[in-house]
Amino acid sequence: MTSITHIGLAVQDLESAVKWYEDILGFTLLAGPYTFDANTAGQPNMTNDLLGAHIKKMKNAHLMSENQVGIELFEFVEPKMPENNKEVYSSFFHLCLIAEDLEKKAEEIAAAGGKRRSGIWNTWKEKPYHLIYCEDPYGNIIELYSHSTEMMYANKDK
């Protein structure tokens, strides 16, 4: 593996999620929203190949971060995704982003329908490396780092 290109997240409302990720986290809409309908998609198709024939309708969109790592948002329309998407649609644990001001970004997330899930944690004594866990309005956990993963953890155990 050479790099991560994107992470797929399930949301209950694609249009509001696209706006939220743009407005609150600074992502840019790259492509879509697209609509999948099994009745018109033909066979075989990529969606049913990946997710199974029970998926009849779905919407998705691709968004891009400043460092070219993307997220792909999915709304399952038929069958409708349950409110607690973690039980059925995801083995995903969290998405981690870098924020210049963790406290401010956590406040913005909470004010925009998400929530703050933890306090601010220091990952390395005597270093200014901090993190906080939040949640988007769709139940997906967002971890915020003060620095890159490389800076946060490289040579920590030496």
C-alpha cells in the first residue's frame, strides 16, 4: 500500500452531509451527488457487486480535503438506513483530521449538530501533540489531531 485515497462514510441525508463536511470541516465537493437505482443500473453493476442485491437505491458523493485525502459519503435510500448506522452499515471506527485549533473546531462541530465525545488528550508528555474525539451529525466519529500522524507518533517509543 502506498497511500490512502479516501474513506467511505454512511450518512442518513447525503445533501445535508455534503454541506456539513464543506462548511464545518472544509472539505470540497469533488464529484456528485450521484444516484444509484438498481432498476435502471443494469446487470452486473458495481454497487450490487460490492454491497449485495438488497441495495435498490443509494446516493453518494466524493469530497476532498486540503491534503488530497477524500471521503465518499453514502446515503442508503432503499432499504433506508437505520438511525444507528454503526450497527448495520459500518465496521468503520473513526476518521482523523488535522485541525489548527482543536477546541475551536470541536465547538464548531457541536454547534453544527455534531458533538464532542472527549476531552483534549496529550499523546506525548512535553510535546504539544493533542487530540480530541468528536462526532458528526450522522453518528460517525471524527478524531482531530493537532499535528500529522507522523509527528504525533514517530520516535515516541525510542
